[in-house]
Amino acid sequence: MVHRIEPTSDPAENKSENTVSVGPQAGAALAALDSMMELAKLYYERCDFIVAIEKYKVASEQAFASKNYEKYLKCQNHLLRMYAEREDVDAINQTKEALQDLVLKEGFELNAKTYYTLGICAAYKNQFDVALDYFQKSLAIALASDEKADICYAINGLAVTYYSLDRLSEALKEIYNLQVFFQVMQLRDLKLSSQMMNGNIMRKMKKYDQALEIFWDCYDLLREEKNLYMYLQLLYSTAATYRDSGEVDMARMYFKLAKKSADPNNLKYLSRHIETQLTDLGVTSKEDYDLVFDAGSHSVLERKKGRVDFKNQFILLDMLRLFMKTPGQVYSKEFLVKQVWKQEYDPAIHDNKIYVTIKRLRKLIEPEYEKPRYIFRAKNGYYLNKNTKVLLEQ
């Protein structure tokens, strides 16, 4: 899983941000902008990205209109992260193109923050060599101007990119560089993100105990932050560490915890990776199947209809179980009578009985009785659609 890059710092955290004297009207506009960004960040941390995107777009427009380009870039960085989690490639491309147009057509300043944002765009498109170049340029400018917050974010961008390229020793070096700054700077989100990155580097280096120890420290920090997004990232990293160390049961537990809290509509990227990991670990979701046969409760879970209770209808249940064992297999009337009713086939007795039973079974499980998708009649019998995804639970 690609580790996500933290957006630029919040106004309250970035002590190096330039401040200027403003009149009452401009001061009110700035206060309104700050309030909108704080509201957007609240929704962001709750993983309500649909609302957060809306709020950050409003804040971005306000910042640009007032020529507050630092806050404009902060909004873009948050938006990029949410676009990446929602796997909205078009939005990422549009953001990068808009930023490049500002630089080329309107003389938008190519400062440390601008290069950092361009680096994020490239990283989210998996263009890691390009991202490295942007982050290195961002760092060079930040160092020249001694903007410590910008230095920290550029270093973090480099660390994440090196990690994504499996250049672990270089990634670890950048993490250690960041720790020096954290002794004198209060960048809470970035500090937590870098610690999680440190843990993931340890995991990739197969130093699993060290990785878990770092993650436990991160859990302690998160108790104060109430940041659901970071919490889900931490659950994933913990699960991945247990998986890599061979503790499969613990890995399943943490991946399941992450899945339970992750909204797939807002966190498409993370949710997709969680599902992949659970599948690889032998955990399947019932939602992946058209029909789930639950022998214990004498019921069947159908994808659209939900749970269908067969109650005391054992003949119907036995017939459906037979069909579900081998989708696509055609069962003759003779075979069905022998397996389901335990009798010898007699056309005068059983033809109508089979017809009525199939009709009742269809009414129970077919989402649209007049347009069956599961049970079909063949020339010499009946069968379950071979494309039906089935799960038989004992």
C-alpha cells in the first residue's frame, strides 16, 4: 500500500507563516477563510470527504480571491489527498493542470509550497521520480529562506517517496532528519504521520517488533487527536505488520477492524486495499456472492433480496443446496427425484412435483420472478446459472 503524503500544515501549527497587517474588512475575510478551513479539516478528519471537499473548494476560492496563496495551496493539498483516497484521477490531473496554468500564465510564484504541491500531484499519480525532483526543489528553496515548516514538509515528501521506491535507508534518514525539527516545532499531524512512516519502514526492513512498538506509540498520540483518517491508516499498518511477521490471525483482526470503520464511498483506495488483504488472508465478504447458503440457520442470503428464510421447507433447501454445489451442472429429473425425494422417478407423479418445486424455489430466491437469473431449465433437466457466485456455509 502506498503511504499517503500529509498535506501542508494547519494555520495554527505553522508558526513560520507570514503575517501582515490588515484592515477590518480584510481581517473579517481572513477570519471567515480560517473558519471555513477549520470546518473543512473537521470533516476531513472524520473521513466525511464529500462534505470536506465541498468546504475546501469554497475555502480555496476565498483564498485565491484574496491572493492568500499559502492558504490556497494548503486547501489544494488537502483536496489532492482526498481525491487520491477517492481514486478520482481526473480531479488530480485537473488540479495539477490548474496549478501549472497559474505558474505559466499568471506568474504564480514557484516557491517551496508550490513545488511541494506539485510533488504531491506527481506522487499520487505514481510518478515518483518526478515527485522526488519537485520535493528536492521545495527543500532547496525552504532551506535558502529558512522556512522551517516548509523544510519539514519537503523532507516528509522525500521520505514518503523514497519509501514508495523501496529506497528504505534514504527514507529512514529523512525521518531522522525530521525528528530533529520536532524537538522545537509543534507540527502534530506531520509528527504522527512521520512516526507511522518510521513504523512502516521498520516493517519493510522486517524489524517487526520495532514497528509494532512505534505503532503503539502512535495509538497513544491518536487518543488526543480524534483523527479517524489517521486511525484507519494506523490500523492498516498494524495489520500489515502482523501479516508480514506471519501472525495471520492478528492480521485478520486488524484488517477487519479497519474495514468496519472505513466508508468505501469516501475511502475507495483504502477500502480496496483492505478487501484485497482480507481475500489474500482467506477472509471473504458475503457481499461478494450472489447466493450464500447458511445450513445452520436454514436460510440463504441473496445479493439483492437479503436473507431468505426457508423455515421448514426442507425439500426446497435440499434442492437449492444441490444446485449450488455445482453451478452450471444440469440435473435430470431422475437425479433430482432420487437425491431430493429419495424416490424412483415416475413421470406421472414427479413431473408436476418438480415443476411446482422449481416454481416455489424461484419465487423465494429470484429478485425478479418473471426474469430468472439463477435457476434455468435445460432440455433434459434443470441447472443453476454457471456464472452465479455461491458460498456454502456449513
